[in-house]
Amino acid sequence: MKKKILVSGGNGRFAKILKKNNKVLNLIFLSKKNLNILHTKSIEKAIIKYKPTSILHCAALSRPMSEHYTNIEKSINLNIIGTANMVKACEKYGVKLIYLSTGYVYACTRGNYKESDPVKPFNNYGFSKLGGECAVQMYKNSLILRVTMTEKPFIHKKGYTNLYSNYMFHEDMVKILPKLINMTGIINVGGKSQSVYNFGKLHNKKIIRSICSDKNLPLKQTMNLKKLNKILN
């Protein structure tokens, strides 16, 4: 019998792609109505009802990035307090927690960051996700996936030639997720290290044009994927 996995944020961007493309995992997608991460009792009620072996925690505030500055309370509530609530409920009922974090927890100034490297977010979004990570790391039956992913097709008409990252599409993440969920600890997850422009041009040749990033963005956002590749291979 397949392990039963609850998915928080069941109406979110990644959750919708996961629901459409998953053919392997036994997933139950719950919206805010049925699993409100701001209320521990709501999380516990879902756990008692569905008796999952794991929770894939996708509920979060991501974009627009500006909201993590203009609405700090919302950012803290959803990404830090909500995740801490998840940890408390999972620990209470012995449920594994799989947390979708981000490569933005790294300083992104030198690139090729390993999971064991120091973290120092360069923006409020990164800080909010790191706050969630702090709670998750207190619970040993957990997995943190520091993911760099985006929508397909590549929606931007411009791409930075001097900013390097590990972009992958949501669909690519769906394919490899079954090989990751039984792990614990922290895993960097992404695609080939390359400029944003090269990634965009590869998937959107007709309309993307090259631009240079300004000095407000760190340019070396790549992660070391040796741990990931060892698991997949």
C-alpha cells in the first residue's frame, strides 16, 4: 500500500502542477479550508482524519517578492509561524514533514552552495523561508528541499546574462519528487547551473532578449547538486 501524503496549499501553483502530473505518489491535496496552517488544531484535525505518513508542506507566501516588504506580518505568519505550527503537529502525531524551501536562504554571492554551507538570505523572502527551516530542523523526522523552480513555459521576455541559477520547471520537480520523499535532512534541488538568459532562451527562443542584472541582485545563486544527483543516479 502506498504511503499517504497530505499536501498543504493544495490550490497553489506547484500543488496544481503536482496534482495534474503525479502518477506515482498517493497524495491528498488540502486547501486552506481543510488545512489552515495558521491554526494548529486545523492541522491536527487533518492528520487525525486522513492519517498520513507524511505532509508535503507547500502552503507559503512566495510572490510577489515585494509583499515580503510591504506586508511583513503576512510573510511571517505564513512562512514562519505556519511552518512552525506544522512542525508541532507533525511531532505530536509522529508524521514526517517535507518542507519546500528555497535556494534564496543562501547569500547567493559566490555560487555552488552545498547544503552544509552557512546561510544568509539576501531578501525578506529568503529570511521568511529560513525562519520556517529553523523550526523544521528541530524535528528529526523531516526533509527540507531547497528548490529553485519556475513555471513552464518560461514566462519572461527578458533574461539576465550575468545572473546564474539552477532553474527547473515545476514539472521537472514532480518527476524527481518520488525519489526524494524518503530522505531526511536537507537537499538542494534544481537544474543545470546556467544564466537565467540561457535557461529562458532554451525554452522560449522567439521572444526572450538578454539584459544585465543591476547590482541590487546577487549574481551567483547556483547550488551544489552533488547530493541530489547521487540520490537520482
